[in-house]
Amino acid sequence: MSEETALEAALRRDRLIVVASLAGVAALAWVYLVVLAEAMAAMAGPGGWTAFMGLMPMGRWGPWEYGLGFVMWTLMMIGMMVPSAAPMIVIHARVARRAEQGGERIGSTGAFAAGYLLVWALFSALAAALQGALVTLSLMTDAMTSASLVFAGAVLIGAGLYQWTPLKRACLDNCRSPMTFLARHWRSGLGGSLRMGLHHGAYCLGCCWGLMAVLFAVGVMNLAWIAAIAVIVLIEKMTPVGAPAGRFVGVALIGLGLATLIEA
């Protein structure tokens, strides 16, 4: 087998491993979300399905509830963000393999993915803390829905306005151009890959945090909205109409927020 043929075989194997791993992680996250949403829906009905009460934060928030909230938000972010991050991670694996052929210390795609997910884990910790505070202030219910139309409307309008900001646009541009990002920020070795993952995760967070905040208005465990936001993120990052589509979503969120305030 020639050197080039062996390289192509290694690249195909790397791509298969990366895609299968990311798909498995995202699928497990979605299984958790579906089970949790179904448990919450059943508990609201007569007789209530209480078998999975331990999966969700309820009542007065203490350390246990904050821990459950952190796990819930982290798995939610994995399910929503891993599909849109997959192209960048696959390209990193390809570039790292080619760099190894050129004699450079290979970058670790696992470390790159870990750095990316670490950013969203930190966001999840903040989101759980905010949710706990909102429950304490009676702005959110145990069912993880908004208890105030004014609060919900304000969140929707704020998220919609953010879709039009220069920061959103700059972060989205970096998320939409994997090769440009890697060319600008490439670092060799395990530590370099971790730093690159953190850097890319920061861009992704800057691009998408406003959309995630919408969940505080429409229901943290509203599966329809979770799926819709995941699709919006995919469209923004991976299609030619991503940028204008994001601005259109911003207008829609502002309109929904105004309608909510009027209803209040």
C-alpha cells in the first residue's frame, strides 16, 4: 500500500470514529432529555409518574438541585450543540492526521472536543445557577417554565436583539469557517488541541448563548423548542443562508416577545 493510500485509509477511519462517537454522545443526551420531559409531563397528570423524580431539580434549590440542574443543562447543550460542532471536529481530525504525516506533533481531536464541551459545561453551570435564582425569585416554576409573562417577554426580546449585534455576527463567522479557524488558531500537541477547543467553544458560545436563553422564557425542558433551537443553530452554522436566517429568527423572537408583553 502506498503512503498516500495509507493516509487516505487512516483519514477515513478517523472520520468514521469521530462521527460515530459524536453521534453516540448526542443520541445519549437526547435519550436523557426525552425521558426527563416525559417524566415531567406524566407527573403533571393524575397519578403522576414519580419514578424519575430524582432526575430533575424540584422545590427549594440546594446543592443536590444545583447538581441536577447542572447535569440537565450540560446534557441539553451536548444534544443541541454537538451536531453543529461535528464538521469542525471532523476537519480537526483530518488536519491533525495530515500534520502528523508532515512530522508535526499530532493534535488530539479528543482534547479539542473536550475543550469545546468544557466551555458549554461552564455555561451549563451558570445556567443552572441562574435557574435556581429564578426559582427562588418565583420567576420560574418547578415545571421549569416562566412564572412571569413580563420576564418571558423581556428574555425573548433580548435574545432577538442579540441576533443583530456585531458580536453575534463575528462569532457566527468564526463558527461557519472551520478551515479558516484552524488556519488561524492551530496549535500542536495535546495542550494545543485543548486550547483550540476552548477557543472554538468560546466563539460558539458567543454565537448561541442568546438562543439558549430563550429556554428560560418558553420552558427549559420544552422539547419542541429545544429541537427548534438546535435546528436554527445548524442552519446558522452550516447553510449559505445562515447569517440572514439568524437575523430573521431575531425579528421573530422580538415579535413573540412583544406579543407576550402585550398579553401580560
